[in-house]
Amino acid sequence: MDKIFIRMFLATELLKEKVTTVGTIRSDRRDLPTELRPVSAQPGTVRFAFTEDTTLVSNVPKKGKVVTVLCTQHCDMKVTDDMSDIILFYNSTKAGVDVLD
């Protein structure tokens, strides 16, 4: 999902119907933890937040850019080359979202 459509409650409701979700989430969403909101973090910083069925990962790939991804499919904290596996998975599957845009 794209950041316009995704919400924490929507991902939780879809998971109840056995539909997993992965997508970027806007940093101004009220349900996003304040620890994952844009701050003056150094490039290469990766932060995780978990609920029972949801993983949020916030990555700072370069100065001034923060990417936050919500996922109900993975619960792995593996980081490769300053990038979370969840973000790598999103990047490999986001072609459909880009075509829709």
C-alpha cells in the first residue's frame, strides 16, 4: 500500500481477514509512535516498533529523509547495509503501487 491509503487500524482489520499488509506510512499519522516520527537522526539509523501483530520500521537512508514502513507479514529485525529486510521487501513489491500512481 501507498502512504495515502495505509492506516494502523486498517492493517489490523485486514489481518483479521488473513490479508497481510506492507506499505509506507506517513509520519504525521496520529497512530504512529512518536519515537518513529522524523527527528534529526543520522543517516543509517533504523528503529523498530512492535505490537502483537504489526511491525513498524523507520529508516533514515540519507540526511533529511525518513522512511517508515508498516508490515503485518514480517516480525524480523534483520538489518543489511543500513536497510531493514522489511523495507527491502517493500521495495521489491512496490511496483504495483507505482503503476497505480
